[in-house]
Amino acid sequence: MNSLDLSSYFQAGTPNIAGGVALTTAIDYLMNLGMENIHKHEKEIVNYAINSLSNIFNAIKHTLKHKQYSLG
């Protein structure tokens, strides 16, 4: 920054102090849970979602394969 260009230094506004406090609290919360536990839970949720969607798509595929559709 040029010493003659102080306009950006005196811009109006307030630093986001609450955001910094919230971020620190969120990081503390996640660290207390344990990143390994979070990763394990995330993997379980993803596997559940994949299996559920797979079952739905297989049911749809099976239904479409064994039904005759006409346009009318």
C-alpha cells in the first residue's frame, strides 16, 4: 500500500468478530467430536445413501423391464 493511498485503510465497516468467535467455537466442537469419528459417520451415511438409492433404481429398472407401456 502506498503511503499516499490511505483510502482503503479508512474504509467504513466493522470487522466480523462474531464470525471469528463462531468459527473458533465450531472448530472446538469438531475437534471434541474427533475427526476420525466424523469421518466414520460420514462414510456410514454415504454408504447408506448409495445402498438406498441403488435399491430404488433397481426397483424402477425391474418395474420398467417387466411392464409394457403404451402411449395410448
